[in-house]
Amino acid sequence: MLRYFIILIGFLILGFSGCNNETDSSVSSYQGRIISYIRTWELRKDNGKNIFWTAEDIDGEMLTDLNIAFAIIKNGDDLTIESMNWDDGFFNLFSEIQKLKEIYPFLRVNLSIGGWGADGFSDMAADGDLRSGFVDNVMEWVKKHGFDGIDIDWEYPVDGADGMIKSRPEDKTNFTLLMKELKEALDALSNENGKTYTLSFAAAASSDYLNWIEPKKLSDIVDYVNLMTYDFYGEWSNTTGHHSNLYNSDIKPSAQSGDKAVRDFITAGFSPNQIVLGIPFFGKGWRGVNNKNNGLYQRFTAVYNYKDMGFDDIEKLIVSDNLKEYWDDSAKAPYLYNGDIWISYDNEQSVEIKTDYIKKKNLGGIMIWEYSHDFSKKLLTVIYQNIKKKTIVKKR
């Protein structure tokens, strides 16, 4: 009897071991997109001259996709990139893109249209002729400049970013029509030349946003969604707070989180492999922060360095402002505090945890806003080392 019992235990151990190996194998074989936006406005000014990024600044080996941000709508249905019209503008953008493609022929370069405060979507999408003209003009840009995909960043249908841009209730259905017509045009071009084009959109990580769109219909149209799981707290908030936490903090369980957003989007109809988890290479800062709970979820008197405070900048501020790093283990989020200044950001530890989460949930990959905030490549290297890049196979 004892012998049979030992054999049974052995089989159970082997069975559990096999299950674990299957799970580990699934995680280790995971392949996902590594998408980074790159801005088209200046990185900085040098003696009054605008300095922009060049192809040599981008390590395409670590990416699957680079999203050029942003083109905007002009004259109802046409496109423009504002910085290219400046007196000291980015006149060589398309030549830099061409250089990138020569250096990294496998790198997909997509055109992202819209961005925060970019107007014109509601009127264009509501008018069949304007919508058709817009799709035609987008396709001309794709063919002329060799883009591999289109990313729509309409912030936001129906809501209009609390009235910042024009909006109407019909945006909800018109957004679906717009994406459907873009997808049909991209597929038609793909049938002509054999290339594989992708269509995506940037989405707010909130349940409210899901009420402004038609999730299930869009899930049948788009290739993936760039889920902006950041900006949960900012200069508009009443208190400090994690702006890109993966999970809810025990201190404030009601706060938004990346995991909650992912679960909401899956419930709404998107498959896990359509969801690309957004990660910020920038931080949010406040000063005059109340010295309680090391400044977490506390009142403040002023915003601190909230414009373009990238990871590279934050590392310098840690030294210059004598900031101490803290870790909220429930939220899996770091923050900095010195009794006055408080900064929420992502570091190597939180980024690695997010890559593990993406693999375990079998999500579509990771999205970065934006490349120039981490020219040191410290965070990007963590991502590259933990996520195997997904290869997009051509149609034929």
C-alpha cells in the first residue's frame, strides 16, 4: 500500500511539474511588440536653435515599431506635421526616416495622427466626404513616405478632453466608421504590393473612455490598441499619486491602475494580444508636499518640472535635489521624495515587473511614450532584455 502511495505522489509531482513547465515555456516563448513613440517637435534649444532627433539617436534593434508623433488634421481632411512648417523646422524628418529604414530594415515606422489637443477629428469623421478624403490623404502619405502602419490618437471621441477639442455624441459610431475605412484602404494597398500594414489607436486607460467608443466593433477592425496606462495623476490632481502604477495601492485602493485598465478592455471585447501596455519614460512632479506617508497621496502647493521630465532628467534630479527613492509594493511603483519635492515615475524595477506582467497575461506588447526621454536606454534595455520581439510576417 505504501509503495502505491509513493508512486501516486510521484505522478502528482510530475504532473504539477509538467504544468509549471508548460506555463514557464509559454512565458519564455512569448513574443510581443516593442513600440516607442518619437516626437516631431524639438528636443531642446541650443543658442536659440531647435534641436531635433536624428536617425543616429534611435536604436532600432531594440524596437519592433517606431511611431512618428504627430501628424495633425488640416483643412478638414488633409495632414501636416507642424514642426516642418516652422522657420527652424524639422525639414529633414522624412530623410531621417529613410535613413532609419536603411539601418534597420526590419523596423516598422508608423505614422501617428492626432495627440493631446489635436482637433479636427469630430468634424472629419462626421462627414462622409471629409472622411473619405482623409483616408485618401493618409494613404498618399503611406505610399509616398513608406510608412508601415497608421496609429490614430484621437483624444477623445465624445468627451473632447473635457471640451478642449470639438466633439459630439456621434463620435462614438463615427470613430468606428473611420477606423473601418482606414483598415479597408490599408488592406487594399497590402493586396497591391504584398506589404503588411497595421492599424492601431491610442486609448485612454479608463472605463469612461470605453463608453465613448464601440469596443467590440473596433476589436474586429484594428490590429492592436496602445493603452495609455499613465497620467493617472498629474498637475490637474488634488494630491500627489502614482501616475503609472501597475496595481492599486493599498493606501488608495480606488485609484486607477494598469492592471484594472487591461481587465476593463478585455471585458469590453478586446483580446489580450490586441492590448499593448503603455509605459511612460517621463515622470510627474509636485512640490510643497505634505510630509505624511512619505508624500504619497498628499496635498501639494505647486507643480514641479512637469514638462518633459524624462527618465534621464529624473536621474540627475535625484542627485541635485537630494531625492530619496521609495517603493510602494502593493502598487509595484517607485516614487521620490525629499520632504518637499515628490516625483512619480517608472524605474528599472517597475519596468521589469511590467514586462513580466505582459508576458504572463499574453498581451500584445509594450508601448513607450516617448523615446527621447530615455536616450541613455536604461529602461529600454530592460524591456529589450525581457521581451522577445515579435516579427511581423509579410503577406507574401
